[in-house]
Amino acid sequence: KTFAAKNVLSGNGKKYWSTDDNATTPELILDLGKPKTFNIVSLREFLPLGQRIEACALDQWKDGQWVQFAAGTSIGSRRLIRGDFVTTSKVRLRITQSPVCPALAEIGLFAEPSPKAASPAESGLSWPKADPAAVAHWQALRFGMFIHWGPVSLTGHEIGWSRGAETPVDVYDNLYHQFNPTNFNADEWVSIAKATGMKYIVLTTKHHDGFCLWDTKFTDYNIMHTPFHRDVVKELAAACKKQRIEFGAYYSVPDWYDTNWPVTSPAGTVKREKCDLDVYEKYLQNQITELIKNYGPLITIWNDMPAPYGKRGADTIKLVRRLQPNILINNRTGDGGDYDTPEQRIGKFQMDRPWESCMTVSAHNHWAWGGADDGVKSTAACLDMLIRGPGGDGNILLNVGPRPDGVIDPEQAARLKEIGAWLAKNGESIYGTRGGPWEPTPALASTRKDNRIYVHVLNWGEDPVRLPNIPAKIVSAKLLNGGKAEMHQAATEIEISVAPANRDARDTVVVLKLDSAALKIPAVAVPQLPAESSK
């Protein structure tokens, strides 16, 4: 059954597409009339009926037939699927897994520079490159905490995106008058991050809704004009410094509250009759200057959703480099940046350019607090992210959404504690490592440092595990946490076996000691057997 395709991004939070009760794998077809180019698809379920969709796929109409160009898992309150640019006149959303009939509230198509397109060729950068030592330091940390928070937590809806959708604009913009998170304790937040094994924190100092969590001098729409009247950024930066965790600032490029930004809510789809990007650029640069000067040194400035800021992003990079030479800035400035940022998916194996996947612990993929029934992802799912990120040579930035009273939701905190317990035993195979040499497969990932390779066996579909040989001699093999691992290195392949009683159900980490530096080994693709691919 096909959804009725109308009222797309209508802003009416009570409208949704649905199907007959017994139709759990329906389609929604958007006829765009003429070819459109985009690289982001935004999806949102109608959550008053509960989260139902567990997997979906997206197709484009190409050469007279449907061709898949993207796929995703659960949707929840917001799912942004970023990928390569697609030009098509029709888009088909296929719900491939749902226990009951799905209910979709929104689908949107957007175009912004892709990570690769946003990164100028190294030979002709319009902005100064990052300090290589700063990049290496950031990569070695491997695991950080993302925090999305603000007055929107009073509603249990998504930050920024619910403005003009679930929550009327005038109601959303006045939530700050009620925002009084008296239980906020920056030291507790940082302690939770530290116990989780996270090495840095990135806070949404200003999201798309324009509300600022610090004592900024450039707008009254900030935390100091709430009943709380305390500078959250100041307290969190100080707590990070005290507990020796790096601190970074998320700063949204778009501002749907500011009248000088070209578009406004819902979801940046309404064009303003008047705007002034020159004035807005001064505002953005003044605020980023405040963040670095007053709360630094920062490990990163984390920009977001830069279209239509474009080449002005080069000025942002020049500014932050001038203020703090060893700072990093991500690739969402509008004109490049130091590292790529795949969202709600683990990045591909990539050693020639740094990357960081931003993921949510929320079961519904909520960034801000999703309410008391939001739930959390399983420990196994969280650890899978944490292992596959470094296995692909990337970092993982795992998000929490604190409650409106200032407390990190106990269910989220409990899940983080379990991740921390795993890292306490296995952190050697994550921190300070690089990805490979074997590229990740559904069954395994590998990391390396010095003269050691850590093979993370996530699925024993094949026993023994067979890997292509490498140009180095393996002098020993053992389990990271003690125990015996058998290894045989032949001319073309390596076999690894571990007795079933000694395997870990989540991740069996085998340490291979080499006679030379592990990083000198070129990346190796691992052929997948049909049985392994199906798991």
C-alpha cells in the first residue's frame, strides 16, 4: 500500500501518513514534478502512536526503474540520512520492517555540501589547515559525549526541529521563561562522561532554535534570562578542566530564531521576506569568538547545517585558527573543515581524512530529551558503534539528552555505565589506535597501534576466522583479557581460533603482536563469505 503524498513538511504536528492495520511494509512515493538534487533525507515518525518503524530504504527513479540510494534503521523523532547527491524526479520510501502499521509525520529533502565536496583540495585550501598534532591528539581520544540540551527539554520534543512543528513557534520561543534546571550539576555530568570512558564533551551551546546556553553579549535569548540565571557553558567548561576532559562547543550555523538568517521554522523551510547574511555573519563570528576566548581552550568548534552559508565558512575557519591555532573545526562550516561527520551511521573505512560519527543513545534516535518513555539502545548496539568507529579509523560522539531538571536521564546514565565497564577492560584496543589493517566486515573490526593489532570478533559465523595475510610476521596471539588464542599465519591467509568457552558474546578481542610497526601495513579488504554476509 502506498502512502498519500501530500502536506509534506506542512508543519501540522497532528497530520501523518499511515496504512491499513495489516500493512507493515508500505511505500510512500513523492513525485517532485521535475528533477531535484539533494543529499539529505529527513524522516520523522508520528510518535503519539509510538515508534514503529525499524528499518527503511530510499529509492530514486532512474532510467525508467527504481534504484536504491540509501537505507536506514529506526526513524523515531528525527532521522537524517546523509549521502551522495541524488538528482531525480521521484523518490520512494520503503518501510522494510515494522511490527505494526507505520505512521510517518514528515519527509523532507535537503541539499547541502557533502563532506567530500565541502573539503577543498589540499593543494588549494581557502583556509589554514589544522595542526597535525592536534588532529592526532583528537583521533587518539576516540570517544566523546555529545549533549543536546535547552528549554526544549520541557516538551520532550526534538531540539530545533520541533519549533513550528509539534510546538508552535510562539510557544517554543517562550519556553526559556520556564526553564529552571535546578538539579544541573556540571561536575556530575563530567563524572558520568569520565566513568563511561569518554575523553571529550561537545555541548550544543546554540542549536538551530537560536537559544544560547552561555552569557552571550549579543542576544538576550540566552540562559541568563531564564529563571535559572546560570552560565551552563562556563560551569561545564570548568568541570571539564577540573576533571581533565576536553571540552568542545557545538554551534549551529543556521538560526531559525534570528531574523537575519534567510529561513525559519518549521525545519528551515519558510523563507524570510527580509534577511541580512552580512549582519548574521558578524553575529556568528562574535559568538564563536566569545566561546573560544571565554571558555577555551576548546578541542573543537562543531558547526552544523551550513546551507546557505557557503563560502563564508572559510572565514569561520580562519577566525578559530587565529583565536586558537590548535583548535579543530568540523566539515559543516559551509566551506570545508578538518574532519567529516557522518550522522546516525558509522562512517566507512577511511584513513586519509579524519571522521567522527555522531550517534544517539536514545532508542528513538532523539537528540534532546525524548521524554520518560524515550528508552535507550541496547548495550550491544552501543558497543557495536564504539568498536566499529575506531575500526574504520573514526571517532564516536555518543549523545545524551538531559532532562529539563538538569539531570542526565538515569536510564541513559545506566547504559553509559555499562559502556564504561566494557572500556575499563578493553580500552587498550580503542584509545590511541588507528583503524585496520583489515577493513571492517559484519563479523569483525580491527584496530592497531605500535606493533599490535587488535582483532574484534563480533560474530563467530566462521570458525576459525580467516583473514588475508599481511606483510608482517605475527610473533604471538592472545586474548586481550587473558586466555588462549590460536593463530596460524600462512602464505595467503591468517587463521584465528578461540575455544567457545573463552569467547566473549559481544566482542572477543584477540591481540596480535608483530615484528614491525602495525601502521606500516596497507589497508586490506576482507572477502565476505555468503554465510557471513547474511548475518
